[in-house]
Amino acid sequence: MSDGGVLAGGCLCGAVRYEVAERPMGVVNCHCGQCRRFHGHFGAYITIPRETVAVSDSDGTLSWYRSSAKARRGFCSRCGSSLFWNGDESDLLDVAAGSLDQPTGLATLRHIHIADKADYYTIDDGLERFPQGAPEPP
């Protein structure tokens, strides 16, 4: 984490780097089948306004895969690191928490899509759990 609370991160090979100018509330773990396949386990994300993310990709390795009719996933085409989830109708961007530089000062808030979680692990941390996505804020 750089001075001023700005979060930064990037892919494994360093070709894609980003800075997040707005601090998220925390991390959300998504257990849906697509996240499990994209990350190799459940996906841990921060959600921030898209306009607060500055991406540096001078080699053009950031690629986008249309993973559903409503969203796409960003990854580095050189090293394969999963970086982003972007819903088509949203001004928000989900950033893979594992790609953030440490320390982040963040904590995990909740689990979503637990109805789709894999059978090889349990969720027993006492955090909020939602069978599908989290409810919309009031």
C-alpha cells in the first residue's frame, strides 16, 4: 500500500499494474462456479468505482474474456493472472484481492454464491453468507 491509502497491485509477471484511488469497504469471497474455475478456488474481490482504477499495461497484455452474457473477466495474457471482473451494466469494477500488493489493511466481509461452493472445503469463519449474490444496499 502506498502513502495516502492508495491500493496498488498487478499480475504475476508485472506487465499489468494498477492503482485504486478509492478504498473499498473490504473483501468479498465469491464461491460461484465461474470464479472457482477462473481463480482455481473461490474468488476474493474488492469492489470499487471503475473510474477510480488506473491501469498500466504498456505491453498490451491485459486481455478480457466474455465469461457470461452480462460480464467479462480481465487477466494477463502473458502470465495468466486473474485480475478483474466487470459487469456490463455496472459502473463498478471487481479487483482480485490476491493481486493487491501487501499490506492492504483490508478484511474479508462476507461470502456470496455459497449455494455453488465446491465440496472440498467448509465455510466456518462466522462471516455473513449469501446463497446467491449479496443483497443490494438500501
